[in-house]
Amino acid sequence: MLAVPATGLLAGHLAELRRGSETRPEDLKTIAAEFESLLLAKLLESMRGEDASGWLGGGDGQAGGLAIELAEQQLAQALAAQGGLGLAELVVQGLSRSQANERFAKAADKG
């Protein structure tokens, strides 16, 4: 299984979700798109392989390797922005449903 690090905006929102904070629908979409972008970047990285001579060609030297990594990240962000694999929408649906269930449970406990 690929380990996808939570960085930037995603890390902050994941912390909020763990605390059970209510997250706005716009934020859920941003979180899900960033997650899908990170996942796509990891998939592209694994396609390249360890010798950096994969699908983007050779990554001679440290600068070449960094250029390839940046290109993978940019491609992943572009793919995710265009709908990617459809994971972002599934994540939004799941998190929205989860938050709705929590609201329902809290209301049932009060009433």
C-alpha cells in the first residue's frame, strides 16, 4: 500500500475531521481533490520506478530527478482538477454522509 503524506491544507483539515468538527462542503471538495492529487502523484511516482528512467524519461542527476518529481506533481494536480479517477467525488459523498449521520445521532440524543 502506498503511503500518502498529508501536507498543507489537507493536514489541517484532516485534523479537524478527526476532532469531529463540521466541515463546509467547499472545504470537503478541496480536501478530497488534494487527496486525489496526492494519490495520483504517488501512482505516477511508482510508475517511474526507483531508477528514474520510467515514463518521463531519464532523470540524470539531482536536478533531473527534481524536475521529474515536479512534473509528476503538476500532472497529478491537473488530472485531479479534471476529475481524475473520480475518487474526490466519492470521498466528498462519504464524508458528507458521515457528517449527516453524526448530526442525526446528536439530534436523536438530544430529543
